[in-house]
Amino acid sequence: MSILQLPHAPPSVVLIDWHATLVDTHDAMYHAVDDVLPRLEELGLWDRLLEPEASKTLEDAKLVKYVREHHKLHPKITAQRKISRTDIFEVLFGADGDAKRRVHQAFDACYKNYVDEVHPLEADIRPQLERLRAAGVPVGVISNRKRDFFEHELRIVDGTGWEDLFDVTVCGDDVENRKPAPDMLLKALDQLGLTPGEHCWYAGDSTTDVIAAKDAGVTAIFYNGAHWSQSWLDKIFPGTVSHPHRPDAVVDSIGGLTRLARRMLANGKRVERARA
């Protein structure tokens, strides 16, 4: 069954992932991952790596096997720039929460050396987010980044900074558990005085983002900026008992997200007028 293309409710808030959804920090991210992976034994995490046969997909198994053999990412993964560090660590450590906390801490220590490399992922992101807010929809950012890294990137992105675009921001060190746990989304909604539900949208580029959204009880919008094929999306979101989380809709740009939200808001107003 293919993924649905329309959410069930118009948004009363749109929360959005930071890296690889709003901004391009791939160079900094991959430099930091490259620094961390050779240190897994030193960090006491080598024996915590998943066995390849425990992986969700064949591609995940290949990633684990390559890291085990070479202590680094395959050059093809770095060249494609399609997988986030959070998803990399999910693939490598699975459900081992302690291992993931420790590897994220090691990543943060390395990332500080590269934190100045940040660019808008799309040229028109600022006007698209302004259109969302003009429609009366609060907009927030959910990022596994440390807050000081995120706030630095927020100040310098686009050469002007985007601090004025967001009504709420929640970072990885603001909560006990990072994504894919739902803690960050729930904290953002609490700060906005909103109750989780289908009227709350969260858009992100990774399976981790979809899991966090579904476990938070909100609408999951998969941002397919990497332009994965439908067959690939069905593979990474199989809807099985062991991997049940699937997005409610897929968009391939922030403009597409904005148009979807505004269209559904307009449709909702027409329905309200028809009922009146």
C-alpha cells in the first residue's frame, strides 16, 4: 500500500526538522561523523554495534558491515548526502539508547569544529515560511543539534539569520531523549499550549522524524528533498509489525509543504462555512 498523500486535518502548527529539511549542514555533519566512527572502540561502543543480520533493510545491513570493516562510512553514502547522522546512529545501534546517547555526545564534541558550514537547503525557504505564518500557522524547529550549535546556525544562515521565523525551537539537549523519541515534539507543543493530534504537523527528512511524529501522536510529513522513488519510500516505511511507522503525506519541497498546509486550511474554512 502506497503512502497517503493528504493529512487528515489542516495544521494548527507546523514543526519542521532543521538539518536536510530547512538547511544544508551536510559537510559539517559528515566531517563530524567521520571523526567519530574511528573512535568507537575508544568510546566503548564497538561491541554495541548491531549485527548486520539484525538490520531493518539490506541497505542498513551493508552500512553496518562496512563500518565494522572500515571504521568509516562508505564514500558513496557521503557523496549521496541523503542520510542524517541521527539515522546513521539508528542504523548502527538500533534500540540501544545508552549507546546512541554516548555517540551523539561524541558527535557534538566533533561538530563544534565545523559548525560554521550552514546554508538554506532551498532558495525560497524564508518567503515560504513567512507565507505559513501569514496564514496564522505557528512554525517551529525540532533539531537533534545541541542548542548552542543550533542557535549559532540560526543566526548565520542565509547571511541574515532566521530567528524571526520561528515561534518555538527545541533542541537535542533540551530534553532527556532525542529523536526518534517523541520528547522534543511534545515539549514544543507544550510550550505553544497545544495538545498533540492530527492538527499538529511535523515535517522531516528521515525515518527518525516519522517515528518521532507518530509516537508523539501528530501528523507525520516526510520531506523527500532527496527525491527517493516511491518504491524506496515503501521499502523504508514498510508498515510491518516491527516497523509500523509511515508518513501521512510526502512533500518534496518547503514550498510544497506550504501549499499543502494553505490548501487544507482553505478547504477547512469552506467546510466550516458550508456547515454554518
